[in-house]
Amino acid sequence: MMISQSLPGLIVGNNNYECEGHVILPSSPTNDETFGSFSSATPDDLKNHINESYDAFLQWRKVPAPKRGELIRLMGNVFREHKQDFAEIIMLEVGKIKQEALGEVQEVIDICDFAVGLSRQLHGLTIASERPDHRLMEQWHPLGPVGIITAFNFPMAVWAWNATLAIVCGNPVIWKPSEKAPFCAEACHRALMKAVEMCDFEVPNAISIVVNGYADVGAELAKSTVVPLISATGSTTMGQNVAVAVAKRFGRSLLELGGNAAMIITPNADLNLAVKAALFSAIGTCGQRCTSLRRLIVHESIYDAFVTKLKAGYASLKIGDPLVDDSVHVGPIIDDEAKVNMIVAYNRVLNTVGSRMLCMAKSDLPSKGSYVFPVAVEVSEHHEFMDEEVFGPLLYVMKYSTIEQAIELNNRVPQGLSSTIITSNIAEAELFCSPVGSDCGLANVNVGTSGAEIGGAFGGEKQTGGGRESGSDAWKAYMRRQTNSINYSVEMPLAQGVKFEL
């Protein structure tokens, strides 16, 4: 596999810097075995090198955008050639099952393709001017170094969403990955630098900086005036801290924070489709996606029939080490701390009045590694603790009577990322996607809450942060807009009919 045994705390292009922070010995959640080490960077380490990113920006912004796209095309080819290797690093470091790990690498490849096409479409508008012999237009220019802070659950894809778009838009990137996934970050950085070597034009060495460390390093990145945009993925608390630090210096924040996804199952649903959608949404990545299904809202008339199928689905789940068994459905949770948090969450809901166990995976848990049982619990009503995002395979199941009640339950939590309705009734589907329907950034029909495609903008509302990444026009976040008024006459007419005579 493409992985080092000893990782530098700071990487600037092809230059590695050893740092004086805490020594970290990562172990795989699949089997508890240590597979490497690194000394974390400190805020001072970042401050000593962050200006190199700005120097790279001054050079990179002058490279034509299609040329910048060529760099990303070459990087995408590196991921294609080594897809299996990258997937194995994800499996080792964060415990994803093989199919999900391969899917994440494919997502990197797909966003590379998207960014290459985008590099020839960074266009503005020509606007009709009210003044004679004038042209009104807008342009989009490179913004500056982009700071990227990522979580462990998608250790390659979320970086790629940001880095590929930032780079084709003319910006270098500074990446602070999760301290739980530094080797995935190193692998991605090395892929980019391999692409740099293949370019037939000059690319600045500091096109990419990786800084491995803890929250204090992320805080230093957030407050740096060298970095006009911080794209941060993680908890709501982390996002609040980043947003405040960036706002103080009038920078920009692109926030992808907590999720608390719901799925509505209507009387018009195909129950077989509904069970498949609910199962993968709830247990994929061991429930550690921001789009993971937390709340299942089922119509009372089909509740018993649906629960019977759901129980059979849970009973068929196979839990195990994805490094030794390609057929497992559920791998480990990220670490023992997360495992303890899940046990606390299980006990809290099961000790709540009106709650009872519905479904639990029957598979044995491996003796080594951080494994938990996926669980579905019936709740009689919405409880305050359901407003919190539980990062693991815990699913709340409840009944509803009317579609309006179901939508109210969907919208009741403070997060607003992903939601879905399973129905064959077009009126229900359209209502769910209408202005009075789901208040989430993602509102799906007859698909799960997870598995968003890169072609659409990804992100959510409320405590999810409001940011948009990946497809559609998300690229505009990485550029600065400039409006131009161009007078090609010898007269000086003013807008709004203002007269100024001398």
C-alpha cells in the first residue's frame, strides 16, 4: 500500500518538516494494531510556512484555468491507476468496508473529472447596461490560499471536493486533516505532487500544504489573514469556533457541519425499496456519515409490515474486519471513545419512557477493534436528546398519521442536511420537495439519505452551516466576483439618470 511508516508533521509540496508536537501512534479501528507514527505540528510550525502558500498563489493565479485543469486531470489518473491502494489506506485507517472505500476513491476520481470540465467554464455574465455605449459585465478571479479542515469519515473525498475546485479556480490549498486520518491525507497529497511532476508547465511547490495536528493548528489556520477562505467539515461546535475566528478578520467560511437525517415512509411506499434505503442509510460507514439516517418516520398503517422487514434486514447484517473479509456490511466505529459514546447513547434511549428495542444486528463482534452493534429503537414521540447528532449506527423509529405531521418531525431538529421520502405518490413527493416541505439542503425521493452525487451542490441549512461543496455552482465560493462597467464612448452618462454638469 502507498503508506509511510513515519509521517512528517508538516508537508509543503515536496518538502517534509519534522515537528515538535505530540507523538501520535495511530492504530487501526479494525484490529487495534499500530501502523505508523508522526509528531504533530504546532501553530508555530504553520505560521512559519503559511506565507509560502500566498507566494504560490501569486504565481498560480496567472496560469490559465484550462492549464490548472490539466493538473487535476493528471491527479485523477493517479487515483485511477492506484484505486485499490487508496481504498486499502481508507480501510486501514478509518475502517470502511471495501465497497465504501472503493466508492470514496471513485468520488475523488469523479470530482477530478468535474473540475477538469469546470476549468473551461469559469464564466461570468454580460449584463444589459442602462447607459448608452456601456457594457456591464462580471468576472470571477482567483481568491487566494484556501484552508481545508476535514473530518475522519470521508478522509479523501471531502478534501478532493475542495482541493480540485480551489486549484482550478487558481488557489493553492492548505489542508488540516483529522488527526484520526493523517495517512489518508499524505496519500492524497502525494498523488497531487505526482501529478505536478507530470505537468509540462511550472507548478509552484506550495500548491499544497498538509499540516497534521490537533484543534490548535486548525484554530491557527482559521485566524490567518493569509487565507481568505476556510472550508471546514466537522462538528457544529468546531464550525462555530471556525466561523467566529474567520468572521473577526472578515474572511469567508464554507461550513459543512452536523447532520440528523430523517426518512419518511408513506403508505404508498415500496417497502422492499424502503428497507434497503433505510438500512444502508443507517449503517453505512457504521453510521458515521453526516448524512447517516438517524430518524425513521413510518406511517402507522404500514408500520408493523415495515418493521417486520426491517428486523429481517438487521438480522442479516454481517459485522467484521473489512481488511480480512470483503463481504462484511459493517466495519468498526472510529475508536474506543466513539464506542463508549455509542453505548451511552444506546442506554439513554432505551431508558426513556415509551422506547423499546426494535432491531439489532445478530452478528458476533470481532474480539479486537472498535465494533458496535447497529441498533434501531422505537420511540413514541420526539425527545430532546434526538436533537443531538449521534455519530454511530443508532436509528430512532417512530409513527406518524398525516404527511404534514411527518414533515414537521423531519424539520424539528436543529440540523438541516439530508432528508428523504419513500413514496409512489407524486403529490407527496412534490410536497416534500416544495417550499413547505423538507427544510434540508438535500431532499430526496425514493433514495436513501446518504450517497450524494458530485454533480449537485452538497450542503445543508441551520446548524449544518449553510455551505455548499462539490458540484453545481459551488465553485463560486473559491473565487472573487468582480463587476465591470466599461464605457466605450466619449460621453459620461451617469446611472439612475443623475445629472452632473460643469
